[in-house]
Amino acid sequence: MKIKHTISDNTITISLDGELDASSSVMLDEELSNPSIMMFSKILVDCKNLNYISSAGLGVFISHLQRFEDAQIKLIFFNMQEKVRNVFEILGLDLLMTIVGSYEEAVTIAND
Amino acid sequence: MTNTLRVSCDRKNLKTIRQFVTDTLAPVPLTEITLNQIILAVDEICANMIIHANQEDSKQFLNLTIKYDDQVMVFELTDNGKAFEQANYREPNIKENIRQGKKGGVGVALVNRIMDKVEYSVKGSTNICVLHKYIN
């Protein structure tokens, strides 16, 4: 799993590249637990190269979602592959998290 | 068709397990989504065996045997760690997990929703989990 950041103003875009399982999700959890992430008001997660997610990967997002909502930080997923989106859907997480098609849609929703 | 893999209880081996499932099921006509779901279900059971049943003790091993014909795929997973207590299992409330910031507890729910039959048993010191998925 490779994680890249792009920062512009109050937005951080996190690009995930690889597979998020019980082994690799530890790295993502450390990223999202870093206090500096709370400086941003928008977190965009680019899932274009995210090829796999297990419950451990979902658990990382589940465990931080409330903290972000409480701080009025928007968490938006975009470019998600259909097979990865399907895993969110099995648990109904697609209804509890914001998942959109493109980067442009993510930016529009983030600025609403 | 039968194929078996034995790996030590190290979470880094999950990738090897997923590749083994992918390779073994290559001849089976499955959609990308269904294949991914099956890989996920096996990965979840293996992760629980490695992390919870065997506390990531790399001296311990788990075995995965995959059998299939033109109607059903059967995945048999065995280990010698702490048995999964099915009687104490409760389906997670995802909204409550979000509210509590809970990291774990949704893996078995994924397995139950993906597979057509999930069976747990114990034979001597061996724990056995058998997953069945019918081929449409």
C-alpha cells in the first residue's frame, strides 16, 4: 500500500495505491490518526488505484468518521473501483459515507 | 479440483492467501465482483485466525483447502488456535460502530453476507471453518 498526499488550502487529497487489508491498513490508520489532519476541512480520498479493501480497511474509515463529522471535516471518496464500492455496499456503508464518481464531483460536494 | 495452502500465522501472509484463492479459482467463470467477494470472505476468516485465534504467532499455521465442481466452491480453513465462539457472535450495528469509533467487528458480517453457508466445528485441537459458495 502506497499513500500519497496533495494539499491545497484547506483540502487534503489522499491517494491510495494497492490493497488495504489487516496488514496494510495499520499505515492508513496512522495517517488518519495524525493530529495534523484535523487542520483540514476537507479530506478527499482518491481510490482509483485501491484494488482491494477488507474489513480492516473499512474499520479504519469507520473508526475516524465520527471524529471528522464532529469537527465538521468532510470525508469524500472518489474514483472508487466497482468491486471495492461493492464491499462498502455489502455493509450499507455507501449510505453512511460520501462516495462519488470523479474528482470534480468530490470537489463540488466538498465546497457545498 | 482440490488445492491446498499452508501458511504461518503472520498477517503479511494474507496477500499470499488472496493470490492462492485468485489462482485456484481462475478456471471458474465468476464476475470480478463475485471473485473479489469470495477472496474477501476467505481473507476475513484467515485474518481472524491469524490475529485473534493465534495472536500472530508465526510458529502456528493455518491450512486452506479449496475444492470446486461446476455447482459449488468449498473453502475449508483449519488452525489450532482459540476457537471462534459462534454462540457469542452478534451482528454489528454499523451506525453504532461509527458513533463509537470502533475499528473491528464487521469481518464476520461480510463473510455471512457473501457466503451461502458458513460452518464452524472443532475436532480435537483443530478448529474448522467451512465456507460454501454456489456457482450460478
